[in-house]
Amino acid sequence: MSRRAERVWAALGLVAVLGALLVGWQVSSGSAIHRAREQAASLRTMPGVERVVVTDPTSDDPDLIVALRPEARTDDVRDLIDRAGAYAERTNGPRVDVSAGHAHALVTDNDGDPQQAARILTALATLSRGEAETFGSGQVAVNVPRAEAIPVASEVVRRLLAADLSDTHVSVGGDAAPGVVELSTGSDLKSAGTLLARLAPLAPSGPHVDVGRHSVRLELRDAKPADAVAAMRTVQSAARAAWPGEDASASVELNGPRPLTIDGQADPRFAARVIQQLDQRGFPVSSVSTELDFVTVEVKGARDLPDLSAAVRRLSPALPSGSRVRTSWDHGRFAGTTAELERQAPRIAALELQGYAVLWQSSPGGTASVSLGLPEGTDLNAQNVTAAARMIRSMPWPGTAQVSLVQLPPEGADVTKAAIVQFSSTATGTAGKVTDNTFQSFPAATKVLFVKAWNATATSDVKPR
């Protein structure tokens, strides 16, 4: 056979293979469409079905859209979902979208409880606004504009309760922010209904509402602190009505260029005064409790701590003696009582000016954390390590603290590259066992050097338990 003839036969063979593949694809595709059309014909005969449409007839796995009549009974809907789920499982994946009025259910081969889906579908079919979708086990999502989320969520809750569907996760929202009202599965829908009715005055502002078990969090966008305080009164009143006699959690957050969180159960006007006075003195408040047991303030650096302490001291009315002030800055943090802030602020500010980074925080339980970050390039010799031990002791703390000496990585490097030696100690006592940590450690010799320096500077032999 000539070379030219070989090339001809090879080309004819390739054409034959491609033809066979094309025929196989057509048979496969036609089979999928055939199955979908058969299923559509079967579903059309079921009670309550108005029409069935096969989508995308060129697809290997076309989906089905089933529209039910408004008068369809729950049992009929359940039977339809059962059969649709069996179809999806048999054909390995295509969805069946079952719709009834303003509600629809996406049925797949791994769908949840068909009876529950059917009851949700019939309960929400005549929803006045929005499009409800149910999927999985007890999941409901409704798409509406933000300003309508609260009243629509109230209507959804009323309908679900009337249908005895209290164990349902509800998400209502829209405008590119689904879940503007979020009712967790653990929340009691009856209480949630009471809560949402009381939050109705806030609906036009389109807040994000998260409702849990005995808890509510409301988030406002691009609002002012005064708006948060006013909203907090409404949220507190709604929480008391929803969970009478319970220790319910209520909070309001501002989300935007001026972040702020207010939480608690006391009258928010006292928190409002703290926010206003500290803002006026250049210390924006980022979070505060209505009971004034804590306030979190923004500072630019440790050098601002003495001025913050003075601003807190001038508050009228003064913060309660047990109030805690929290603040943080690059490589540093402080959390403690107002008296501890006044005592520690000058020392922490002075250490930062020398290039050190300081973390100092105490807790009402009597435990504390005190950390000193060494300036970059510090030699880890006995003199410098002993000086670091004295600096840490110069910031005394109540009870036992987790004491840390830190060698920070270069600016911009991964913080996990910091070297740390850590142990527990009282402010005057000796070191406890050195603690392992997730960051890299100092060389063993440096650990021993620091522990020896720490014990040498102790003024008591108290060891932490």
C-alpha cells in the first residue's frame, strides 16, 4: 500500500471514530432529555400540579420546574417532592424546582425531609411580599429589599408557627446582603415573632438582625453613635418582651467608618455620655456596655495612654470603680481597671518611647498577662535580659500573670517568627515552669538566662501554683 493510501485510510478511520463519539453523545443527550420529558409527563398527572417545564433541552441533565395550583394540599405537595427527589437521585443530580405562589423548594438527590419541605411550601405560598425558598432540612430564605426584611420576617414567623414549624432556620434579606434578618435554628420562633414586632420601627433603616437563643444583635450601616443609642433602647425593650424574666443578651453595632458596639441591659444613656465625652477628647469609643463595666477606646499608640487616663478620670459621672478600660495599638495592648490605667499609663508610654512593645492586661478573676517586646537588634546578653526583667516588674499586676519576653521579627515579617520565653509569676515572686507556645522559641541558653535574671530580681520567693 502506498504512503498516500495509508494517509487516506488513517483519515477515514479518524472520521469514523469522531462519528461514533458524536452519535454516542447524541444518544446520551437524547436519553437525558427523554428521561426528563418522561418525568415531566409523570409529574403533570399528579394532583395539584398546574404545569411542568423542562429547562435547557440541550443539556445532559436538564432541570424541571413544577408549578403547583394555589389550592394544592400539603399531602399532594409531599408526594410530588418525594417523586421529584427519586427522579433527581435516579438521574444523578438534576434539580427539580417546585413552586407554589411566592414559595419554591429546590429538590435534589440529597434533599431533607419531604414532609417538612411540603409544609413549609404550603405555609409560605401566599406570602404577601418576596420570594421564599426552602431547601435542606428546615432552611428558609426569603429575598426582599432590606427595608422590608423585618416585617416580612415577622410574617414568615407567623405562618410557620401557624403550621407548627417552629424548628426552622429563617433568613430574610436582599439588596446584595442576604440574611438581613437571621433566625438561628436554636431560636424560639414564638419569641422571635414578639421580638420582630417590637423592632418594626427600625425596619426603614434596613438593619441586620441576628436572633439566637435569648440573644439579639442588631447592626446598623453608616449611622452615628446617637443612632446606636436610640436603637439600643428599642432592642432592649424588644428583648425584654420576647424573653420576659430571662437574662437576654442585647447589642447594637455600627458598621462603617465609625465602628461602635453597645451591649447590656441597663439604660444606655450613661454609655452615651461616656461615648460623647471621650469622643470630644479625641478617644473614639469602639465598644461599651450599658452597665459601664467595660469601655474599649481607640488610641494611636502607648504615648496616648496618659492622656486617655486623664480623659477617663474627668468623665462625669465617673466610671464605676470596677470598670475596665481596654485599648490596643501596633504591637501593644492594655486592659485593666481605671486605677490600673492611671498607674500603668506613664510607665508603658515611657517604655514605648525607648522602643519596647508592651502588652499589659488583668482580669476580674485575678489573672493577668504582661509581655515585653524587645527593640529590634537588642543583644540577648545577661545585662539586657536582666534589664528586661526589671522593666516587666516595674509594671506590677494583681495575682499571677503569664509573663512573656518577646523578640519581635523585623517590620512586615510574619509575627509567628517572634521568639518568646514565657512562664507564670507574681509581680514579686520567682518563675514557674517555662510554657511551650506555638511560636518559635528562644535558644535554650537564653531561656535559662532570662529565668535566672527573673529569679534574681524577685523580692519574695513566692512561686505560682
